[in-house]
Amino acid sequence: MSDTHAQSVAFVRDTEIPASPPPVAQTGAVRWMRENLFSTWVNALLTVAALYAIYLIGVAILPWLINGVWTTPSLTACREVLQGKVGGCFSVLTERWNQLLFGFTYPSDQYWRPGIAFLLLFAAAAPVMFFKLPRKLLIITALYPFVAYYLIWGGTILTPVFALLGFVAGYAAYARLVKGSFALGIFAAVAVAALTWWIGGMITDAVAPAQPWLEEVPSRDMGGFMLNMILGVTCLSLSIPLGILLALGRQSNLPLIKAVCVVFIEFIRGVPLITLLFVANVVLAYFLPPGTSFDLILRVIIMITLFASAYIAEVIRGGLAALPKGQYEAGDSLGLDYPQAMRLIILPQALKISIPGIVNIAVGLFKDTTLVSVISMFDLVGMIRGPILASAEWNGVYWELFGFAALLFFVVCYGISKYSQWLERQLSTGHR
Amino acid sequence: MKKSVFVGVLALAGASAGVAAAGTLDDVKARGTLNCGVVTGLVGFGAPDANGEWQGFDVAMCRALAAAVLGDPTAIQFVPTTGKTRFTALSSGEIDVLARNTTWTFSRDVDLKFDFIGVNYYDGQGFMVPKELGVTSAKDLNGATICVQTGTTTELNLADYFRKNNISYDPVPIETNAEGQQQYLAGACDAYTTDMSGLASNRATFESPGDHVLLPEIISKEPLSPLVRHGDNEWADVVRWTLNALIAAEEAGITSANIGELSAQAGDAPEINRILGTEGNLGEQLGLSADWAKNAIMAGGNYGEIFEKNIGEASPIGLARGLNAQWTDGGLLYAPPFR
């Protein structure tokens, strides 16, 4: 065969032609743009329009950012530096950053305390958020509320210690008695815990030093973004267990429990949060005996927690309703009692389905904490609208301050949302 | 509906508070601090500064009162209140006195059951226009576009004034003061109308305040007064006469500079002696120490000094005394005699 060719053909190529590069239009950035940006003339038009919009936004914002002034003591001084040029007066952030983050009355030499509490929050949240971490780390999570309280509020260390002891004693009583009866265990736990707190309170009053190791900071001195974080984290972590209980109570066979849960949930969902906050701030003052100072932050935490728990209960009820009846029957057929069936079979599945809804409420709840500025608490927005905009130096600065507030909230909320997407992939709730 | 519930709650509160707070003066003395309701932030009138210290015209009233009652101008628990929480905070007993640029009106005094103890600032609605328009009187504003906050008495006063003078205008409705400021600066309206003190503090934040003028006409009455709960006359007297002492001190020429000298011993002016407690027993009659007024004046100076420091022409706000001058200077401040 090869002979014939050798005579009849002048040249036979014995190596492969090197691959020539693909046409320019079919490769790299050009191809990507053709496929994604200019695939049809409508898309091309939209791309051009979008680019023009980006250009306009950039032209408007970039000089403002680049010419920004960061070091002046007041708006007037800032305008003198700018000499009529476009530019942001970011010096309000550098001068008042501490008020924006911690409020205006938190002692400035104690800022490290909320700072550490904030960092520890990640350590405490990690074991809950990432299932692959060793379960023993949950001890950190359990201890965190007491440590954080001690760091932020200060005062005598005995208060959080006795609070913790109360829980430990209550749990010990529960663990001893729960084998006999679940209800007996619960009641014993509550009684033992209350007794411990009562005794602890008396001991604390008797032996508390006049000069505690960490200076005591009263609740009314909390403010700024710290207050938003305190309210958001506390209320969310309290409202999830409460919401689960409410959701289960609403499905209960006992008419009384069911009625109480239904009335509670429907009442709270029928009332705007701002009304509840006004009740906490204003109306409660009439019902309490004169002279009692029931901590305002505590009142607000209770109200926001109740509010969020009603919504979370409804989300979880949706999860419970989505489970096939066979799951409940499976629990029964294994001979599990109600708490066991719920804990081992029903709730893990129901909560998995409920994650997107709960995250949705978490994000909303966190943003709703700014409503407390209406009842004259100085959270981040309250600080901006009140003291900072009312100071002779900074009256008239709007974009820089509210932009900063938006940035802080965006970072937190975007973080929550990204985490929930990751969690959904991990649990692959999409299989249904 | 909403309003009637609100008023009902207030009435209930008023009834219970009357019993609970029979002796505010004794309560304050026993507590050792004065609970003073202030604004959450209003330029010149009350706001915490960069160090977290409360400053301002209304705050100075609290400080003078704390000094008069307790001898210490810093023995105060400031309770910030919003426009929505201020009256309930007072009637529920959370605060002893509300010094928060609150206008003295009939229904607040009578229906809400408060005692307004005396005007500490005479405000009123005015107009701000750009200088280049060349307008010198509100009556020249025929056919002008005017930015006005909707749903406030400001809007009604404006309509009344223009109808009375038989001239027309074109309202540009705005929601908040911040929005009004932006609209006015952007040229969406020829004039901006709100309370004079608000106009002045707005103008102080402009890039070139000199390009804007406040017109001389004042078209409404807004007497701002500190207030206390109805039914505790001893306490109301203490607050009222502390304010009067500040005003009378200016009239009599007692300043924070010369008060040490004047109060060292009884001088030739009997009124000064009675105010400062070197003669007579006015302090005792109020249930306070003899040097109560001296302490009050030393807290921040007399009325004129407080005015100049916080909102006067030397401050960034730059308000003229106007109606708030002494009666001897053509103003409305007229403290009853100390005798």
C-alpha cells in the first residue's frame, strides 16, 4: 500500500499538522462575551445599557469616595478641605466610630470587653453552625452567654456564676428524675434552679465587693451597633427553642396547651413589632410599681423574642406538616415515647426543612432591632439620628453615616444568608 | 381611635401618678439624682457631645435644677425621650421633669394633665430664603414655592398666614426636616418654612450660610416650656422658680463671673441679696438650701449666658435674642419679683 503512494504522490506528510489556534471569535474573553453578553441583539442592547448605567454610578460615586476626607474635626472643616469639590466627609466615622459601635456612654477604656465578647461569639457559634466540629466544643457554646454577660455588663462575677450554677443544678435534678417521669424531671429542674438562683442572689448581695474586678456598666449605657448585636443574637437564640415549643404545642392533643399556643401565636402575629416595643417601653411602666426599674434592654429582649418566636413557630409548623404521617407512625411503632420520637425522628427532619424560613426570619429580626431607636434607645440608627446628627459639628452629614450603617448590616445579613445556603447544600434539603 | 386610646392611657396614668408622686422633691432628694427627660438630639437644645456629655439649652435647665435641689449640676440621670415617648415618660413617673423643647398648648396643659412651669424659649414659625432672591419680607413671597412639612401645624399656619394676607403660594410637601433641607438646597422651592430655631440650625449646616436669610416675620406662637406632672405644686414651684432665678439673674446683672463676689456677703441691692440667699429665707420656703439659686446660676450661668453659649449669635446656631430678650430690652422675658 505504502509503495503505491510513494511513487504516485510527491510528498507525504508523516507528522501531524500542529493545531492552529481557534478563531478569535471562538476563544477566551471574546467567546465568553459573545456567548454571555452579545448572544442576541437584545442582549447586546441590554449589555450596553447596563455598562452605561455602571459608568454613571461610577462617575457619581468614585469621586465621592476618592476625594473623601478622613481627618477633619467637623463638617465645616471638612468643607474647607474639599474647597467645593465633590467628596465624602468620612471624618465623621473616624471621629465618632466609638459612638457608632458602642454608644455614647459605654466607658471608652472598657471597649475591649465587648470586643472580646464579639470575637468569642464566633467560637461559641462555630460548634452549633458546623456539625463536623467535635461535639465537646458545645461546652464553649453553653458557657458563652455567661461569659459574654460578664464581659459586657461587668460587675461582680458571682452573678453569672450563680446563674450558671442554677442551670447546672437544674439539669442534674432533671437527669436524676427524668427516668421516672418527664414531667417530674422538668418540674424538679425548674424548682432546683429557682432555689439555686434565690440562694445565689442572697449570697451575691451579701458578699459582692464594692469594687468589682470588671467595672459595672448599666444597661442604659449600651448603645451603637453593639446593642443591635446584643438584641439580635440574644433574641434569635432564645426564640428558636421557644418557637419549637410553640410549634409542638400548637400540634398538641391537649386542648388547653393547643389553645394557649394558638392564641399566643395569632396575637403576636397580628400586632406590629413597634407596638410591642411601645408596650415594653411605655405601658409596662404603668403596671409596675413606682420605683421599680425593670431593665429596659431586658424588656425589649423579651418583646422581640416573643415576636420572633411566634414567626419561627409558624415556620417550624410548616416543617412538621410537611413530614409524611409515616414518620410519626414509625416513631410509635419503635416504641418511642413522645419526647424521644420528637427528638430523634420528627424534629431533625422538620427543622431541616425549616432552615430557609428560619434564616429568613433571622435576617428580618436582625434588621428589626433598629426599631428600638423609636423608643429612644441609642442603637446604631438611634445614635446617627440622635446625638451625631444633632451635634453642632456633624449636623448635615447623611450619606456617610447611613452608608456606614448599611454596610455593617449588609455584612452581617449577607453572612447569615451565605451560611444558610451552605447549610442547605450540606443537608441537601432539596431531595424532596 | 388611636388617639383616644392614647389619651385614655394617659388619663389613667395621670390618675395613678397623682397618687404615686405626691412628693417629687423628697423623692429627688432621697434618690440623690434628678431624672431629667431630654430630647434624643436637637442641635443646640440637647445632645451628647463627642465625650458623651449632654450639652444644650434645655440640658442647661436640667443642670440648673439639679444644682438648685441637690447642689450638684452633675447629679442627673438624663432620660432621652422621643416625641412619642415624652409625655408617657413624665406621667408614668420615669422622669421628674421634661425639658425638651415642648410647646405649651391648652390641651397638653389641661387634657394631658401637665404643669408648664414657664416659657424658657419663645419660638415661632418663620421663613428662610436664598439671599439672591432679594426678598426682605414674607409678604413679598406672592406666588413662591414653599417647602413645608406635611401633617404638622406648620402647614396649617402657613395656609392661614397667606390667606390672611391675600397672597398665593405653591406648597412643596416634604416629610422630614432632612428632606426639607435637601429640597431647599436643590432649589426645589424658593423658601423653606419651619420653626425659627430649626431654620437657624439648618442654615448653620449649609456650605455657605451667608447666602441665606431668615425673614423677620414670625407667623405662629411656639412657646417652649419645661413641664412637670399635674398636682405636685411644691415641685412645680421649685422648677418654676429655678427658671425664674436664671432669668432674674440676667436682669439683675448676676453672672457666673461675679456671682462669687456678690454672694460672699449681702450687698446694697436687696433683690440680688434675696436671690442669692444672703438676705431673707426664700430657699427655706421652697424646701431648699439658702444658696439654691446661687448653685443654679453657677451651674451654667444666668439665662443670657446659657443662651449665648448654646444657641446665641456666637454659637454655630447663631440665633438672635429677639423675643427671648429681657423685657427691659424689648423682649418677653419677665421674671416675677423675688420677695
